[in-house]
Amino acid sequence: MQKLLLLGDEAIAQGAIDAGLSGVYAYPGTPSTEITEYIQGSKIARERNIHSQWSANEKTAMETALGMSYAGKRAMTCMKHVGLNVAADAFINAAITGVNGGLVVVVADDPSMHSSQNEQDSRVYGKFAMISILEPHNQQEAYDMAYNAFELSEKYALPVMIRITTRLAHSRAGVIRKPMLDENKSSLPKDPTQFVLLPAFARRNYKHLLSTRPDLEMVSTESPYNWLMDGHDKSLGIVACGIAYNYLMENFQDRDLNHPVLKLSQYPMPRRDINHLIEECDEILVLEDGYPVIEELLKGYQEAGTPIHGRLDGTLPRDGELNPNIVAAAFNLPVEEGAPVPDMVKSRPPAMCKGCGHIDAYRALNIALEEYGPGRVFADIGCYTLGALPPYNAINSCVDMGASITMAKGAADAGLHPSVAVIGDSTFTHSGMTGLLDAVSEKTPITVIISDNFTTGMTGGQDSQALGHLENIIKGIGVEPEHIRVFKPTAANLDEMVEIMREELDYNGVSVIIPRRQCIQTLRNKSLVHKVKELGL
């Protein structure tokens, strides 16, 4: 079959396409974005009419994928780790409803927080949901897992999680494709109550979910993705999870690895192999990129008292991503370090693009707030979050998607006036709308600045669900039309912007200001420019 040079994200996308995928649902979030973008750009996906439009947020993506599964088709939903927090309600309950067509949930974690607020480990969610988790150690395995996960999902009528981390998502390797499968034919669930989680049905479904546990453990034990390699030095046994297996082997390319190794890439843990390792070895070292999930399980799992080493006892750092040097240090092997960075090289923090409309909006906001003093601006997730850095120093919070409006409301309820929220157009439709509804319902005196650049800028310029609808959404939520103010954020309009902001900061109610100007990076996108002109924006 054809061999392709693919990112880990792209390998998952190609594997799903070749497995008969009918739809992918996602909200862009690094390091998961390229999965959906690859499908959107695939000629095969277009010919097969695979649905691949962006969803409003991860919760809607998860629920829509579940709906496609209900209709008997194979569906995939993709998100980054913090996106799974948004989708958690539907994700956990999907394990109780079960599935009809195969349903694969791909979650890309970000150890070391390269582009995220935290470095949580999505395996915890998969364990909580009691479903199979697949964690590839290279791009070929990522492809194979995506290709086979739908069959596993359909066999046990449960969702399957594929968990990757940033390094695998964004590195390339050769991938050999498998034969392309046909899409499933539409078919409704045999049991009309399967997806109805009234307590009587949910209790029955939950018992069924619990009953699958031994089967899923056996599947992991027999999985081609898990293997136990013997070694004559039983003083130490090694459990290497997912990409951590690569980091281990990189340190033993030119030296013998004499210890037994369990390469672990499918969960629940293979009980037989774990028991064998514990019984044979004096101590166990767990290598995993993320939380000490397996290490904690092993500490409470075995009764032999075998010492377990890893992130919890300091053998590996408790935070940050794993890498070959950290693994080398755990084995007391030489650590390869590059040349020191010369003093003349200065740190370059991320910055907003020259010509970005957010810059002019922040300049106006800073001037408008001068008479009130600092500490009044709650911001959100997006390019505009960089307004926290010099020279702007314009925002005072960034917690999660949508939190700007709700935090501004809480601060206003506590007596802070003015209380300002800054949010982007795409983030507003992702999870800001409900917070605005709360504020409107209580007539809370907050000023919401929706910085509208027509796109989801930070993750690469994907379509914004707000495009062409923003004012109508705000009016529909109940903001008074005279307090919905729109202007073009440019240096030439500074005085007008400041005056509008001052007026709305003084207003004792909910006001929304929309600085509207196309993202400087997407001006090269002719189709988006044409769409913007069509909408008269």
C-alpha cells in the first residue's frame, strides 16, 4: 500500500478516512487542529462527502458525533485536552448510552503547556468513563489505531479514546496505509431505549458498561499495541507508555537494554503482563508522558510491596513533558546537552501581529480606563490574551474558554465598576453566549468587548461560527440594541473608540462593544475575504 510522510495528527486522520469515516466533528485547539484540517483538505474525504465542518465548541462536537453514531455511521470527534473538559458531560454519558456506529474520541494532550493553560492527562477521563484508551508510540501506530478503533468501538458498543501528546501530534514519519473500507450503511439502534438515559434505562446500561470491563482488559492483554520484552536483569522492570517507549529506546540504541520492558499503548492495563513484571522484578520504573496515571494504579494495584518509581517519588520530574534526557537521567546514563544559548540571544515572547486590530482596541481600552485604575479587565482564550504582556498590560485574567464574561459578572456582583470582559468572536460563540445571557437576565453592569476578526485566529484562521451572525445573536440574547456598538479598530479611529468605550463603561447595564476588523493573517485567504464582502462586513 501507499506510504505517506505524515504528522501524528495527519496519520490519525488518514487512518479514520481509510476506516470508513462518515464525519469528523471538532473545535480547533492545538495540538489537535491538524486532524480535522487534514480531512478538510483530503481529496478522498471530499469524494466521499465526509462531513468535516468546525463545530461551535467541543461539547457540540462530541454530541453531534454521538448523533452520527446513533444513525449507524462511523464518527470521530477531536479536541485538545482542555476541550475534553468542555465535552465531559457528553463524553462520560456516551459510555453509558454506548454507541451504534463506531465512535472514536481523539484527545491531544499538551505536557509542558506549549500552548495551553494546563497539562492535564486525558487518560484520567478515559479511565473514569471505563472505556478503551489507545496511546500510540509513533505515527504508524497512530494510523493503525485510528483504522482499527472503529471496529473495536462497534464490537463492544462503546466509544474508544485515542490519546496523543504534542510531540507525536506535530512530528512526521512514514506511514503505510491499509486497504480503504466502505462507509457503514445507515442503521438505527436495535434497542429504542439505548440512548434514553432515564434512570431505569441508565441503570441497566451502566450495569452493561461494568460487565464489559473484563472483556476490555482481555483485549488489552491480547493487543498488538502492548508487548512484554524479557530481560535477564530482573533488578528493574520498566513500563513505558505510548511515546515514552520511544524515549526509552532512544537511550538504548547503542547499548544493551537488559531489563524486562512492558510497552503499554492500550488500556485498561493488561493484568497478566503487569502481574508477570511485578512477580519477576525487584523494582518497577514507570515512564509516562503526563500524569502518574499508571504509577498510581500500580502502587495500589499489587500487594507484593514491589517499589514503584516514576513521577511520584522524584525519579522523573512531576511536571513537564517527558523526553529522552529525562529518561536517561532516570537510568543514570549520560545526558546529551546542546551548546548553551549565547548571552546575545534575547528571549522573544509571543506577540500580536503587526497591524492586528486587537492592538488598537487595547490602546483605546487602556485610555478609556485610565480614570478608573487597573485590575478591571477579564479576558479569554485567543490571540488577544497576549494583551496581558507589555507593552499593553491590558488584561487581568485568562482562565478558560468563556470565563471572561462570567468572571466580569461575578466581579460586578461583588461591586467592581466598571467590570470589563474581552473575548473573541469565535470564543464568544464557543462558550461566551451563556455567560452574556446570565448578565442580561440580571441586568448586571458589565461592558463586554467582543473583538471580531472574522476567524479563529490563534489556531490558524479556521471559520468562526459568529461570522455574519454576531449582532443578531447578541440582540437575541437580550442586549439593548442602542448598547451594541460597532467600530473599526484602527489608529485613525482612536478618538472615536475611546469615546464609545467611555460611554459604555459609564452605562449601568449590559453593553457590548464590537471592534471589527479582519485578522491580518487571513487577509490572504481570498475565499474568506469574498465571504466577508458578501456579508457586508
